[in-house]
Amino acid sequence: GPTRRLPPATGSLLVTNIGELVTNVAGTGEGGPLGLRRNAAVLVEDGQVAWVGPARDAPAADRRIDADGAAVLPGFVDSHAHLVFAGDRAAEFAARMAGQPYTGGGIRTTVGATRAAPDDELRATVARLRGEALRQGTTTIEIKSGYGLTVADEARSLRIAAEFTEDTTFLGAHVVPAEYADRPDDYVGMVCGPMLAAAAPYARWIDVFCERGAFDVDHARAILACGQAVGLGVRVHANQLGPGPGVQLGVELGAASVDHCTHLSDADVDALASTTTDWVSGPETTTVATLLPGAEFSTRSPYPDARRLLDAGVTVALATDCNPGSSYTSSMPFCVALAVREMRMTPAEAVWAATAGGARALRRDDVGVLRPGARADLIVLDAPSHLHLAYRPGVPLIRQVLHNGVMP
Ligand code: NIG
Ligand code: FE
């Protein structure tokens, strides 16, 4: 806050000559949700933002990064990713592009490959994808389990995920695995009992795929309530493949986020809008709608209508859904470009949703924003403005990344 002391000159880093700084501090600089500032500088110390202001007023620092007039943004917050898996499903993708629909049935293929893989192979895959994401500007990532679906395989998936992020999510209720196909009640009992007990020590969140062909609303409610009872926060895969009760279940349970939101009724939109707060003080209670355009891209499905949600006052986030089936991209810039072109978001709305929106979806106030006290996670673009992320799709525009104040 404003009383924070000015940092001493040791161990400090000044990012200066920033042509356009996206702070996401609403009402500062040029106003608007992005809180844009021109000719700005950011002082970093001890892994945190220590000062933000005009470049000409910047304090001295030990080291400097000259942004040379480029745009600087908070690092992307990817609030939805499934990185713990083995194998890929390129042939399934090819079949879809030849006309096959996506059903989620391929999840069991990845479950088989994941169960058979040694820990080190899973760890290497997470490291590879985490590195890929970081090079594209993602400094915070949520990582789900959900391709183990046994007590031991869910626990080890989360143990490995926790080596890479604080935002780990237990998705034991991804699908009913083949060995439980004729007794889903037994599987739900197992998820709520021994599997949750083994997973919870490594998890911050619990998630359920609430969809026809996965878990119905009663099973989903029971599983999410068990997770809540042991202190996990709630998120839901909802309304991806068709209309359904998932979004309203999430709102009912105070979920931090309901994800996909591709097929929404007016009542779903109203329920989400009713949760919106400004989050100026007090605990966050908003249920964010997290849109995952990589999934619609890779399943050749109609995109969710972000405009309808934004116009109703719903808080929207963008995330990759990175997984080997429905969305094998780790690129937040790609998702921003899709959201602008295909989902009726403005570039400013999409950039906010990919940074501050993701932070809201993870109920974090230390990331997705550049203000004193925030984590020093920022990206320098090879471009003068955030607009270029959508304006120059597919171009590697991330010149430099700072994560916890250091270049990874
Ligand atoms: O979010 N919808 C459920 N789960 C993933 C897809 C998983 C897969 O196809 O392997 C998703 O899209
Ligand atoms: Fe997902």
C-alpha cells in the first residue's frame, strides 16, 4: 500500500521506458479496467513490485531493464490447465478435423497412458508444458489432476503438480473410469472417501466435470461438498458440450469459477451476474465465468459468447484448458486472439480476462496486477501496446518475462 517504504538500492531492479504499462489497477493512469499508464517504470525488490510511476520519477536501482517504449503487462494467469498426463491424442484431433465430434470419450485413453507412466515421465511433461507456457508469458498456472482416477494415481498427479504451482486442483471426478462403468455410485463414494483423503494434502481446489456422460448434478454436488468440507475451494467444468445444471451448481456452492460456459441459459447468466462484486475489500465471493476458447478451436465447436456475459456484468476469465484431448495449447496469447476475433471481446477485455480475470478465478490478489506488494510477474512485449496481442496473432510477442522478480 501507500505506506510501504521505498526500497533500498540493493537487489533492486527497475523496468523503465515502458511505453504502455497495463497495471489492472482500475481508475489509475488513463482509467478503465486496465489502468493504463504511459512512459512508466516499475521497481522490483525481493520478488515484489515495490513502486510504479512515471519513468522520469523512478528511484535508482541496482539493475535495469530498458523496455525501449514497449508495452509491459502483468504475466498471464492461466487458471485452467490439465498438465499431468502421458501420451497425446493427435489421431483423435485429426479425426475431429475430418468430421468426428468431440465427446470426452478420449479421456479414458489418456487415463490408461497416465497410469502406465512412471513419475519422472509425468514430471518431465509438466516441466515441458510449464516451460512452454512461461515463454509465452504465463507466470501463474493452475494444474489439475484427473487422468489418474485411482487413489494412488490421483495422489501422485497432485504431488507432481504441487512441485510446479500452488494452485493444484483435484479432479478425481473427471470421468467414471472403465473399471467402475457399471457402478458410478461406488466411484463417487471412492472419490469422496479414500481418494479425497489422499489428494487433499496436495490440493487447493476441487473440480468436477458436470456434463452428460460424465457426472450428473447430484454426484457433482456430493463430491464438491466433500471437498469443501475438508477446506478445498470449488471450481466446476460446466456447460461445455450442452446446456446443463453445472453453472448454477457452481453458483449455489460459491465456486470461485465455472469453466467452459459454452451453452448458457438466461438463468445461468443471471445467476453468475448475481455473484459479481468489486472485490475492493472483504473475502472474494464472485463466481467467475472462465472461457476456454482453445477447446472450441480444437473441437471445432461454436465459441462461448463472452459479450453476452460481459454485458450482463459477469466477471470473465480466459484460460487455455491445456490438455491432450480438447485443447493442446499452452498459449495465452493465442486464447486472447481467439477471444477477440471469435467471442466479441475487445482487446482490453481479453487482456484483462487473461490476467486479472484469471487471478479472480483463483481468488488471488497478488498476481494479475502490477501495484506495490504484488508479485513481480510481468512481461515485456515486442510491441508498443497490448492491442498487438490480438492484432498480430500467432507472432511470438513475449520479449521478456519476469517471474518473482527474476528472469526464469
Ligand atoms: O476441460 N471437459 C473435460 N475435460 C477436458 C478435456 C479432457 C480431455 O479430452 O482429455 C476439458 O476440455
Ligand atoms: Fe478442462
